[in-house]
Amino acid sequence: MPSFVRLQDVADILIMTFLLYQLYSWFRRTRAMQVLLGLGVVTLIYFVTRFLGLYMTSWILQELGTVLIVLIIVVFQAEIRQALYRFSLLRHLFESREETPQARFQELAETLFILAGKRTGALVVFQRSESLADLMLNGVRLDCEISPQILEAIFVDGTPLHDGAALISSGRIAVASCHLPLSANPDLPQYLGTRHRAALGLSERTDAIVAVVSEERGEVSLAVGGELRRVASSGELAALLDELINPVREVARNSLPKQMFRNLIPKTAILLIVITFWILITSRQGQITTVTVPVRMHGIPNNLALVRSVPEEIDVQIKSLSSLTPLPSKLDIAADLDLSGVHDGQNVIRIKHSDFSLPSGMVINSINPPSIRIVAESKQRKTVPVKVRLRGALTRPLRGLDVLADPAVVEVEGPSEQIARVDAVLTEELDASQLIKGQVYRKSLLPPLKQVSILRDAPVSIRLAVRQKSIKNK
């Protein structure tokens, strides 16, 4: 095995091959098969355009694929539900099925050939392990013992139950006069009537076995797995029914090798498709890209203020494990550091891989520098005056008035070193030439320094007032 192929990759390929083959086996004779093939072609084109860097085409195909998946789920919900039931592993643990004696099959076979001799059409469904409730519609529940007389009475022309199929389940006639889904296979011979197409339609979608009696030709046929087989005698029909419906324990030992080497052509084709997709997906595996990302911080204690951090950006080497992931340079990647454990003074914070949020398929290879220095100081508060920031001068009639702010003082908070440098807080700029006496103006306060915050969110009120003159004692 080549060094670049891991055991996990081999398991990945085999699992996907198995799942896709199961889907192929189920949908190959249904109307959903052509849609799935079209979706597969669109998916292949998407991967190719993504690999070649055709971003607009790949984006359109990606959005189109999302819409197609939703449409497929809506249109083919019955087929999907049946497929999920077939793939269920738990149903084998809870379901029990009563075996039908071989003598009973002989009676059934003889009855069907009697009907064929009388040119009386009949359609009999033998349920095996899969549910048929969603596919057999409008039936009349009987739940009676199997007998040649009852079967003949059901299918005699003119009786209320003759138009449709009879369902045999757990050794009893469960339902009669059921409507079956017709086959959508366009390659069926033209001489096949509605009964044969209904028998093939049900056998394509489930593991049920359907016996058909043709009233035109007086023939008995058996539909299994979407294939129609003519039966020559009642003995042959009884033997086939017993072999297909009652499990043979001796064959179980050889079932696994037989299953592995059956249908080698579609299995090989699916394996090659999966390998192709695996190559496309992992073509950029191991590629390392260096990107410069910012350092973001959160969680600093309330009693501390961040003064500075060095450096503010770091270089990160990112390893891509799949071509499905976008280039690291196209992503908004940052180191998000938790500062809940810092103290007053200088701190060294080590950058960990967990400080990055990366999409699946990307891992951190290296970080340079591996740590940053942070200086934090205890917060202090200080009360300072509010100064109105004016542009221009008051008009001549108003030059004897003062421009005052309410409140006149506010409280600021920040590192002690910066708080000591704050003497006042300015408002947003106000055009002095546009001021009118008696009018109140509202302006926000401007932070005096980067690390200093104003403990007031609301704007201040600004108005013109008579200048206060000092009175000297004579």
C-alpha cells in the first residue's frame, strides 16, 4: 500500500462503495434512477470546476444541487422511505415471519395454473421482509386462510375483488383487490399488459414476489427483482416459491462470497467512481498555507484594563486535508484569546490550537510567534469637566453668552496611567455660528483616549447661558 494512502482511506472508499451500490441496487429499476444519475453528473462537474478554480460555476452548481436535493426528497419520498426501511438493521431483530409449508405452495401453484387454463387473469403478491403498506393501495382486508377455493373465488371475472392483486403475508391471504404501482421501465415489451407491468413495478421497488396469470395467453409468470420469468409447470412454480420465500439455512454459509462476486460490472464501476471522487477530494491533502491573522481577546477581568498587546498579528501555518475546504486566505481566521486569567502588569499568553475556529478539513501546523505579551493595569475612575467643542464664533448679539453643557462633569474609567492624562472630555463638534438663544442641542461625548471609557451613554445637553461675572469686594 502506498505511504500516502492510510487504512482509514481504504475503509472510507469501501464504505462509500457499499452504500452507493446499495442505493444503485434499490433505485436501478425505478423512476428515481435517472434523476440520481443526473444528480451524480452534476456533482462530478461541481468537483471538477472546484478543482479547476472555476468559482462562479462551482457556486452556481452548489446552489443548484441544494435545490435539486430538496426536490428529490419531495418527489421521491415514497422511494426514499422504502429504501430507508430496506437498509434498516433493527428491523431484522424485531420482525418475525412465519414460513409457509411447501405443500401450501403446491396448492397455490396448482390453483394458479387452473386459473391459467381457464384464461382467468390473476395477480398474487407474496410479501417477504419489506413493508408494502405504502405501495399496495385501496385493498379490501380479508385475513383468511389460504385455500384454492378462496383464490379462485377472488379472481373469477365479475366478482367484486377480481380487479387487483391479492396479498399473501405470514401464510394468510391478508388483502385483496389491491392496486400496485406500474413499472416505469421503457424497455418492456409492448405485449405485456397492465398485470405484468404492475407485477414488475412492485418487484422493482421491494423484495416481494409477484405471480401473474395472463388471461390472453394462459401463461403463469413470476416477477422477482424487476425481472419477469415464465413458469412452465405448477411443480416448478411451487419449488421457486419455496426457494425464494422460505430461507434455506444451508445456503447461508456461501451467501457472503456469492454476494461479493455478484454483479461485478456495476460494483467495479461504482468503486472506480468512488476512487475518482476520493482523489478529487484529497488532491490538496497535506498542502500547507501560511496566513497572517489578527489577535482578538475576550474575557478580561472587570477590574483590569488592557493597555497594549505585542504583537497584534501572528503568522499561522494551516494544513488542508481536503480540496473541498476553501483556501485559508479566503477565510476570516483569527486567534481568539481568553484573558480571564491575566493579572495587573505584564502577562505572557501562549497561543493554543484551540484558540482558532477552523472549518472541517483544516488543522494548525505551526504558530509564529507561539505567544504574545499583554500589559494590563488596574482600572481607575476620575471625574472631569465636559467641554463643548465649537467650530467658528458666536454671532455678535450672542458673544456675551457662554456655551454650557449639562451635565458639566462626567466620570471616566481606564488604566491609571491614561486616566492621569485626562483633564476634560470633549463633545461632538458644534457650529457656533448656528446657535440660537433658548435652543437646546444634544451631542455625544468623545472618548479622550483609546483605553479610557466614559461612564455615560446618553448625549449631553448644550445651551447658551448668561456669562457668570466675578464680583470683587471693594
